[in-house]
Amino acid sequence: MHAPSISKGIMLSFGSLLLLGIMPVVSNSRPAAVDALAFAVALSFWQTVFAGPVMAMEFRLGTRGIFAAALPRADAWRMAVVGLLTGALFGLSTYLYVEGVEKAGAANAAVAMQAYPLFAIILEFVFFRRRKTPLELFLTLLLTAALYYLGTGGTWRLSGLSFWFLVAVGVPLIWSIAHLIIKEELSRTPVTPAQVTFFRVAISTFFLVVVLAVIAFPAMADLPMAIMQPVSILMGLVYYLELMVWFYAIRHIDVSLASSITTPWPALTMVLAFVLLGDRIELYQVAALAVVVMCIYGLTLASLRKPVVAI
């Protein structure tokens, strides 16, 4: 295993920022005839197609990773359970991502997904027992208020809170849980990011196919058409590249730091959605994004400057 490099982690995080900004626009470019769940299956299928050869090439070049490890039975079972759990979580998040981006809008969903660093910081507090300073508590409340303001369409009225905005917020919650679990495996075992990515997308694809068969079996007949859509292939490629870049980034730096670097990606989404999809960008969306970015950077700086204290 290579020693962590902060500079590499930061560079990879900026690459993740670029890919994250592109993804909502690609997702919303899918044909209307392609159902959201079928599209989630299709893009997951293509992620698996792209991930397989990379893992095989890595293996041929001598990086065996988990295949060369003689793990005790308990560790092997733990890895299997973690793989199934995180694969299912990512499969669910992929479907919610497609639905949330479509129904809430690319710009709104992009900002909603900025709740990811907030969830990551909270979970790291729970697992690593890090105290929250008054400044961190204030910024957390301000971030929550900004997301609520965005979710109500700039009205502050609870009756205006969008259900699909809440769905979009649920995506980073699932991401943060799954990523923290995976980071632990990357630290404890010789499994490589390429192997993690392949198993994750393969299990996600299987999970989504089962869900599609159970809740919308007639739609299975349209699945080949959804898979062969160029936008499905493109989305699968972009999403796969983002996963690879992200997993390598968090191997070098903390999840909270990596996620804070990717924070401005909704700004790129807004520009691309306006130019390519003709989406209208409202002033309240820009204002909410500005506050969210400020809060996340403030939380990150506060956490980095504070010593870790067990309680």
C-alpha cells in the first residue's frame, strides 16, 4: 500500500469536483421515454462494464490487492457483508439521484447534495468523538437554514418545502454513510479503489435489477433500450470516473477535507444547466449556494484547526 499524499488527495478532489458538476446535467439529458429506475440500472450496468477491464488490467500489472490477501474467515465475512451493504446503499442512492435531479431540478439538487460534508462531519464526530465548538454549531445551523431556504423555493414557508428536494438531500446522507464504511475497509485491508469500485457497481446493478423486477416487472422489457441509450453510456462513464477519482482521493485525505474541496461543484452545474439545458437560475439559488459554500469551508477550517479530543 502506498503512503498517503495530501497533495495527491487535493488534486484528485478537484478532479472529482469537475465530474460532480457535469453529472446532473448528463442525468437530466436522458430521453423522456427512459424511466428513472431503468436509467439507474442502465448507468450502473455501464459503470460495471467500465470498471471490469480496469480491475483486470490492475491485476495483470501485479496489483493483486484483496485477491492476494489471506484474510481470516471473520474478516472475509465482514468484507462480504460490507460489500453487499454498501452496494445496496449506492444502488438506492443512484436511483434517488436520478429522480431527485429530474424532479427537483439540476441546480436545486446540486445544492441539496451539498449536505454531504455536513453529514460527513456529523458522522465523523459520532465515530471519532470530536467536540463541536460554538462556531461549528453556528455554521451548522446556518447551513441547515440555507438548505431549508432553498428547499422552500426561497419562501421560508414549510408548505413550500419540496418533497423531491428532500429526496435529493437523502442522497448525500446515503453517500456519507457508505463512504465512511468504505474508507475503513480501504484503511484496514489491501483492497484497491479499482476493486472497491467494481464490486460496488456490480452489486449496485444487481440490486437495482432486483428492485426493477419486483416493483415494475413490465419495464424489464424496455431495459435493453435504456442500456443502449448514448446518455446511459455517458452517464455510466462519468459516474464511474468520479467514483474512481473519489476513492483514490479519500485514500490520501479525510472524507471531510475531500468533500470540502468539491464543495463549489453546484456552481459548475448551474452554468452547464443554464447553457445546455436552458434551465432558469434564480437569485435565491445563487444566494443559498453562496451561504452553503461559506458554511462548509468554515466548518472545514474550524475542524482542521482544532485538536482531536476524546470524550
